[in-house]
Amino acid sequence: MKHLMTAAALALGTAGAAQAADDVTLQLKWVTQAQFAGYYVAADKGFYEEEDLNVTILPGGPDIAPTQVIAGGGADVTVEWMPAALAAREKGLPLVNIAQPFKSSGMMLTCWKDTGISAPADLANRTLGVWFFGNEFPFMSWMSQLGISTEGKGEEGVEVLKQGFNVDPLLQRQADCISTMTYNEYWQILDAGVGADELITFKYEDQGVATLEDGLYVLEENLDDPEFVDKMERFVRASMKGWKYAEENPDEAAEIVLDNDASGAQTETHQKRMMGEIAKLTAGSNGALNPADYERTVSTLMGGGSDPVITKVPEGAWTHAITDAALK
């Protein structure tokens, strides 16, 4: 009887421990894909569970603005690009970067080579596809640094085509160049039958105007709550464990992403290829924000001439407090 009671007590204790897991809701910047593999891997491999966390991952999409979701209390932490986060902060939404899993930018401008474009200076008097909803900021800063107006075609200006989340404007010759990511849209162009030798690409990293992408952001006020800070330390530690596992096991990570794709829209070939490219962007990051990368991002965003993305140097926009504790 004593043995049975002890077993029952252990069972109750185990159940109690399971119920005690802290809930964390993560809002992704886009749909379920290998761009976010580290989080799905952390969930699949039990890394969050090891940290006593119950993590809900919310996919994004064309009609979902991560900043609005977190502002409305729909998420504890969100994946966002720093330009959008800093712009939101200046407008009154106090987002703070607590970790930076992506070391490098995957953003490019991809152009038809037969248009005669061979250097950034050749972009003037062209039609260029650009993503908006916060993704246009690095592009606008780049054009400003080149002295190219975005008000319309001309010897010193370009026509900006608001690009949807596909590559049709380039394929249909509606634009001379379009925005692409190294891990996604560029490959969609190739999959459509275009040869790599027919294209020329300009990586934002190479142009010196790359801004930080896919950081983890929380509301500043929540960092005054010790319990929230503790949850975020455990969340970041488990997430970075997931990212490093994904880097080392890209095919397995892609399969885990596919298992979590409720839409069924992703393919194995595309996700494995994407994961291979994503691993290049997370390589070199332990999750802690590099201040030099932050300063470059701020400089790029403030270099927008008469229409900068942000008008003053942000204060309190990032912290090492979480990663210092999580990664020690």
C-alpha cells in the first residue's frame, strides 16, 4: 500500500510539474518555413520543455503585422526586422531587442541582366519592386545614399513598384529588379525556369546597407517583471539551442518545419534548400546582439536624406540582459 501511495504521489507530482510549465507565445514574422526553423526545432526536440516552457508558435502572413500583435497583447515575444522595430519604437511602441539569432541579412535586389544593369548606379530610371510594411526601409536608405530619388523614373530617380509576396513582377517584366531573399524568392525565380546567368543580384550586405533581420523583440514594460525576464532567459536559451541544432542538421530541421506546416503549401525541396541558406545567416551568432551591427543598422536607417526611417538615435532599443543570463 505504501508503495502504491508513493507511486501515486509521484504521478501527481509529475502532473503538477507539467501543469506548472510557463506559457510563452511567439509571433513569427511570416508563414511557417525554414526561416523560423530554430523555434520549431526547439519545440520538437523538447528544448522548451527542458526549460519548463509551453511555447505556442503563431505563424505570420501577408495580413499579420507582428508589431500590432504584440502591441495588442497577442504575443509575449515576436520575430521582427530591426528597421520595422525601430520605426515602431520611434512612433511610440516600445519594442526592445532581447536576442539576435540572425547575424547576416539575406536581402537582395535581383535584376534582369539584359536590362544593362551591372552596378547600383545603373538602377536609376528603372522600375524596382520593393516590399513595404516595414521592409522598404533598407531599400529607401540605400537609394538615398546612391542619390537616387524614389519619386519616379528619371535620370536620377526610380519608379518603386509595391511588390507583393511573389516574384511575378520580374517574371512578367513589370519590373527590372525585385526584392528577394537569398533563401526564398531568388530560388523561386530559378524554379520558374530562369537561369542564374540571366540575373544579377545586389546583396544589401555587400552594399554596406544591410540591416538586422529576424531578431526577438518584447515590450519594454515587460522587462520590469522578474518572472517575465526569467521566462525570456529560458526561452532564448532553448531557442538558440534549436537554432544551432538546425544549423548542424539542416535536412532534419527542414522536415520538422514541414511537419508544422498546417497549410501544406511548403515542399521538401524548397524547405531543405531554404534551411541551407538560413544556416548561413544564423552562423556566427550565439544569440547576443552585436553592437556594431546595431550601429550600422541605425546609421543606415538615419541615412534616408529628407525622409529617414528614424529621425534620432534610439535609446533603450536593445538589451544584453537576457542573453547574458541565458548564454552564460
